[in-house]
Amino acid sequence: MTAKKAESPAGNPILDLGAGDRVFEQPIRVGIVGLGRIGWCHHAQIIRKHGGFELVAVCDTEKERRNEVKAEVGCAAYATFGAMLKDPNVELVVVATPTKFHQAMAIKALKAGKNVLCEKPSALSARGIDAMIAAAEQAGKVLTMHHNRRLDPDFLYVKEKIESGVLGKVFRIRRSVVGFGRRNDWQTLLKYGGGMIGNWGVHLVDQVLQLMTGPVTDVWSDVNRYLNPGDAEDDLVALLRDDNGLVADVEMTSVNAAPTPNWVVLGTSGSLWINGNTAKLKVFDPAQLAPVTANDLPYAIGRQYGVIPGPDQIPWQEIEEPVKPTGTYPTYYDNLYDGIRSGAPLLVQPQSARRTYAVLDRVRRGTGF
């Protein structure tokens, strides 16, 4: 059967697919379990467009979905996960089922000798990630999580600016994704693993942890449900501090209608903030800053505050530019191909993802969510 042309993937296909112009000699044969929005509308379409992967099997409990994919793609379609895992053509399993099934299905696929790409949140706790890592090590197979926002242009841009030293010593990072709106799908129900922490919080915490070089020593959080129906959280704020003194302020909420920068980064040589696709920097060269010493007096000289004599002259440079990283980065699926075929380092090593879930455990602690 001739497959129809793949639809444009949902979500953020550029992070996973890129230009799609690389040539691959030995495509990886993939089976997807879960044919919902992320499984069918995103991963299946990425795989159909990406030359390094071939969709050979799918699994879903709904017969209508199975028949749809079988007719459109011509691949095998299974009603049970166990049956798909017995298919010798399947090398890689993409787990895209509801959140609460991710951990168990990933482990089952690893034990069946398959490589695994697991959607986020890949488990409901760091302990679950530990069990997945143990299963992967025992099976000798590749395990990775779909933390593809490590390839977001704004994140890569911020990472490059921090590493360049233009901001001096960075001591605070604020990462926000906010809006004001309701939803009433499964993400509003805890029994299905819904909620802001697993949906968006995992991405934001994962991003800031890539910028925090030391272990996280302190976590404070406030998690609530204010607007949506159901019982899952729709608002979270968390403060993380590492042993180098860097503080990350993370906000993800459905109840903030105020315009808020996506990123704010504070350093000893200036600040950076991002609104949408535009970055602004206000920085100075420390070598051009005149020295100032503290006046050891218990009163304000001339009844004035600030630098006396003044005014202070900070040689500011103000920059406004598009949010475009300058480095060259692989796409998620290109990296996954190289990880499976040639053992290249994965973009998302399961141990690095485990750090994210350990912090999320601490974000949840004591909040009721």
C-alpha cells in the first residue's frame, strides 16, 4: 500500500526534525504505542518525514485509530502492547500513551529488547526514572526521554550568552511561561497524570537545570489550582538554588494575564530578557567601570545617596536582537539516530533527566499535588 504524504507534525517539529535533508543508510524501525495527539500528530509524522526512521508498527486500544493508521501508512497495527513487542521488526518503541502508563510501558519494552523513547513526563517520580534506567542497563538498550526543549532557540540563545561571559557572574535566572485560559481535557485530572508540573513544568525545570552547574541544594515551591475544572494544578512557582548560589525562579501558570518576559537573566555585568522572539541586553565591560569604594561614615555625605561624589558612570551597552543561537545543534531525532546506530552521546541522557524528576519531586512535596 502506498503511504499518503505525512501531515505537518504538531507541536515543535523543527526541534525534532529540522530541515530533514540528511541522508541515512539504515533507517531505524519504529513502533509507536499511543495514537493520540502526541503519538500520531507529532511522533508519527516526524518519523514519516525523517529519513532515518521507518514507522513499521503502531499500537492503540481504539480500533478506529488502528485502522486509520493501517490504511494511511500500511504498517502493522496491534490492539495490545504485548503483541507489538513481539514484532521482530520493531527496534525502537516510542511510548506516547497517557502519563500514568509511561514508566511501566517503557520498562516492558526495554525488557523485550527494544530501545525506548519515552514521552514526558516519563515517570511520576525520580524513583520511577531509576527503575527505567535499571531496566535499560540490564537490557543493554538505549533509553531517552522527550525533553526536546533543550533545543529551543531561546534556551540555546540564553545558554550561549551565559557561557560567553557577557553578563558576568550569573546569579539569578527567571523562566516563565504564562497565560490566562481554561482547559477541560485529561490534563486537568490527577488520576491520568495531568497537571502543570508534568505538562510544562518538566520542560522549564529541565531547561534551568541545564544552566545550573552545581547540585540543587534548596527548593521552595507553591503549587495550586485556581481556574481549571478537575483536581490538577494549573499554577506553579518554584525557586531553586544550587551550591554555587545561582537561583532559578520558575513560573508556569494558566492564571497570569500580565505580559511577562519568557526569560530574565541577571549577572554582575548586566541583564538579559526575552519577550517572544526578541532579546534585549543591557551590559557593560567591567574593565571600563571606574572603581568605587565604600565611604566608612555613619551618615549620608551631603545628605545624598548613591555614589558620592557622583553621578556614577556605568558604560552601558544596550542591545536588541532576534533570539537566534549562533551554534550548530543536532535535531532531537538526528541525535537519537546517532545514539542508537553509533553510540553517540544522547541529547537527553536518562541520568540527566533523572535530575529533573528529582527536583520535581521536591517541587511537589507538601503541596498536595
